[in-house]
Amino acid sequence: MWTVVGGLLLFFGVRWVSGQPSAHAWLLLLVAMTAGLLKARFVLQRTAGRMIERIRTRGDGRCLGGFLSLRTWGFVVVMISVGRLLRGGSLSRTVAGFVYVAVGVALLAASCRLWRAWYDHDGGA
């Protein structure tokens, strides 16, 4: 889920930032990507670790949505709502794109930990 959502956010965010008449779009993208990597490192890596442990503890054959706690699902709903507000609000596409790039990079970077755990669990096959 993080990989798909992160990829989509990154795609649209880069499009919005680079499509605006700004001589410094590349600098905005670099700052947003750096912010995203920092968020991944200091926030989402821990969340990914909790998700991995939750999946291991619950075992196979469970509800697909059970990899997230109810609290985390609530946070997902809040984030979706914030994303919709960013797109439909009075913020410029450049500002919304900056946030999308930062969050997209964070999700993609942190999802690597989830993919690695899946690969290791599956025996690397």
C-alpha cells in the first residue's frame, strides 16, 4: 500500500512542482525529497517495524486489512482527507506538490523495510 500511494503522490507532486513557472523548481523538489527521507528515517521506519511485528504476531490467513491497527486506519483516513483538502483548497499546486513529494518519498523509502521483511520471510525466493 505504501509503495503504490507513495509512487502516486511522488508522480503528481513532481508534476505539479515542475509544471509551475518557477526558476527554482528543482530546489523545491530537492528540499521536499530531503524532508521525505528524514520523515521516513525518523517516523515511518518505526511504524513499518510495528507493522512487520504485527503481521508476524498475527500469522498468515488473517484479514488483509489487519496489518494496520484501528488507530493507524484512522490515521490513514485523516491523511486521505488532508490530501483532498490540499488538492481542492486555496494552496497553489507548487505548495501542494511540495507536500506530495515529501510524503511520497517518505512512504517509498519506508516501504523498503516492509518489502525487505517480506523477502526475508519468503526465503528470498
